[in-house]
Amino acid sequence: MTLEDKLKGSIQHDLLFGTHKFELEDKHLENCKVVSNRINLLDYLPKESVCAELGVLDGKYTKEIISRTNPTELVLVDIDSDIENVIKGDSVEVMNTFEDNYFDWVYIDTDHSYELTKKELEVCSRKVKDDGYIALHDYIWYDYFNSILDDSDIYFGVVKAVNEFILSREDYEVKYLTLESGMYNTIVIRKINGTER
Ligand SMILES: C[S@@+](CC[C@H](N)C(=O)[O-])C[C@H]1O[C@@H](n2cnc3c(N)ncnc32)[C@H](O)[C@@H]1O
């Protein structure tokens, strides 16, 4: 049995043998700015706006969102949180309770699986305004450090879900990409016909 046969149907197979099928094209990256990290990224996202963080954990990034962007409304969602002001529930289900075009931008940082990220992109593309942004943390294939910690291989599906989404839609492009020292990068996408802010 070849390695390709052995991995067939798995995310590892996509990583090693299938990347060309959902590789972004140069036109999707023409207006992309590379930013040092996700904290500084917040300086480029809309200020005093309506935004959401999907996946809050202990609220570390929430504090940065508040101090750097001063939102008029910040919707916080986590499936397993007892933090005050966090809506406890599934990201997709909670987002579906808002009207379309409600948010200026959304930051997605939940379980990083292909299946959930795909659904989150679909719902966020409806709930975010035409000139808004969808940011996704951990645009990477493999969680290097937590894999060492857990002594197991942790693969993420964010790259596949994001690239497939952009390729299938034709009206989205990459606006920002962070190049973190630990390579836990964030990608920000937006509608091509959205008004420049
Ligand atoms: C990586 S942590 C978020 C970290 C946080 N954004 C930060 O940067 O500090 C992921 C969080 O997503 C939550 N989560 C996982 N699956 C979820 C889902 N389907 N809906 C909402 N939250 C989810 C987990 O409970 C966890 O707290």
C-alpha cells in the first residue's frame, strides 16, 4: 500500500497530495497586506463597529479587541464558557440568530476543524456586511506545539475550508495575513466588491 492510499479520505491526505486542488490564485492575493501578528492586525480592522469573536476561551484576545478597536457592540460566543457576557452556544447556531448584514467584522477561532470552519464561513458571509471582514485564526495545517504537548498529531482544516470558500465564491479575496513568529497565522478575507474603508 502506498502512503497516498493509506491516507486517503483524511485531512493529512489533502495536506500531502491534494493542496493544488484548492490553492489560491494570484488574483486572490493582489490586495493582501502581510501584518506582523494578530494584535497589530486589529489596528487595520474597523473601529467603533459591530463585531464578534467566535471562540473566546479565557478572553485574552477579547481584551485586545476592546482596547484596540473600541467596538460599539462586541458579540462573544463560546460553546463552553462561564465568562460574563459570553453567549454560551455553538458558533453557527448563535450567528444564525442575528439578521443578515449585522456585523462589520467577525473573528473566528473555535475548533479549527474543516467541517465547522466551512459552516462558519457560510453563515458569516451572510451575517457580515458587504464591506466587512471575516478573520480566521490558525490558518495553518498542523498545531505544532500542542501536538508536542498532547503527544498526538493535531491537524487543522482552516486552510482547506478558507481556500475552498474563496475559490468557490469568486467574489472574495484575502485582505490581510499575519505572519506570526509561531506561525499560528490569521487570515482576513473580504468581498471584492465591498467598499474600501
Ligand atoms: C482557541 S480557543 C479561543 C481563543 C481566543 N479566541 C483567544 O484568542 O484568546 C477556542 C475556543 O472555541 C470554543 N469552541 C469550540 N467549538 C466551538 C463551537 N462549535 N462554537 C463556539 N465555540 C466553540 C472552545 O470552547 C474554546 O474556548
